[in-house]
Amino acid sequence: MSARIVLLVTSPRLPAGLLTAAAWDVVRSAPVLTGAES
């Protein structure tokens, strides 16, 4: 099985409802890894 990386970039300036319920289900179906600039 091949690995897949999904990068989801959002901003607080974007309107609520940016993603559909189905899209959020896809986002929630995988582990979440975060990073921060130092």
C-alpha cells in the first residue's frame, strides 16, 4: 500500500462552512500531524 499525504491549509479569515460534512469526514479519517514555524 502506498502512503498518501494530504495537506490542508486554512485561515481564520475564510468563511465558516468552507468544507462540506463529507470533506470533514475524510479529514477526520486519518491521523493529524501539525507543525509550527520557529
